Amino acid sequence: MAELKHWSEEGNALHGKFKFKDFTDAFGFLVQVAILQEKHNHHAEIKNIYNRVELILTTHDAGNTVTEKDYKLAKEIERLLDE
């Protein structure tokens, strides 16, 4: 979890919270996240309010719990912020 500075494990899900300069930057991030989700065939619950984005990851087919699949996608999403 140390490398996932925008994420916390709450209950049976990973919660990622991100803040951007404005709506355009937030939405651009979401487009990149959508592409990663399709690549992984693993999709987050998405909340977006202006410049804030929240992503919630859990593995439904594993009983709605956090699995390596969630951590792997969260790590790739985190890397988007370094680009």
C-alpha cells in the first residue's frame, strides 16, 4: 500500500481519491482510467465532482473483496499520475 499514496483499503474495497486542477484534467484522467479498465477487464465504481475523482475497486467474482486484481489496477492507475 505504500506505493499507493492515493488509495486506502476500507471495508472490502480499495478507495482512490484524486484531486485535479479543474474538470478538464479530472475528466482526462478518467478517460485514461477507462482504457486501463478495459485492458484489465476490471472496472471501478467512479465518482466525479468537478475536479475530484473517487474510484472504488473490489472484485465482485471473488465475493466482493479486495484481491490482487484490484491492487494491480490501482498501481497502474497510480502510474498515470506520474506521466
